[in-house]
Amino acid sequence: MAKPNYSFEKRQRELAKKKKKEEKLKEKELRKTSPGSGDGQGDEPADGEPQEAGAGDQPAP
């Protein structure tokens, strides 16, 4: 049986972390530069369909 190459595995984990960090930074910069466009959080549900008004969504009289 071959012995595991821990150095390779560690390097792959480091590269994955670096890639994820860069993507997060890019997303953050994108949100920072265009606050009007936003990412859709809070406006509509994740599936893109508008929410139906429920009992808790009615405005107070």
C-alpha cells in the first residue's frame, strides 16, 4: 500500500483556502462599489419568486 502524500494534500487545502478568500474579497469589493444593485438579500426569497403576504406581513393600522 502506498503511503499518503500529506504535503500534496496540505498544499491543495492551502490553495483552496486562498481561492475562497480571493473570491470573498472580490464579492466584497463588488458590493462595495455598487451598493444600489445589491445581491438581492432581503428583497425576495432565494428562489426568485415574490413572497405572498402572510398574517405577519400586514402593515399595522
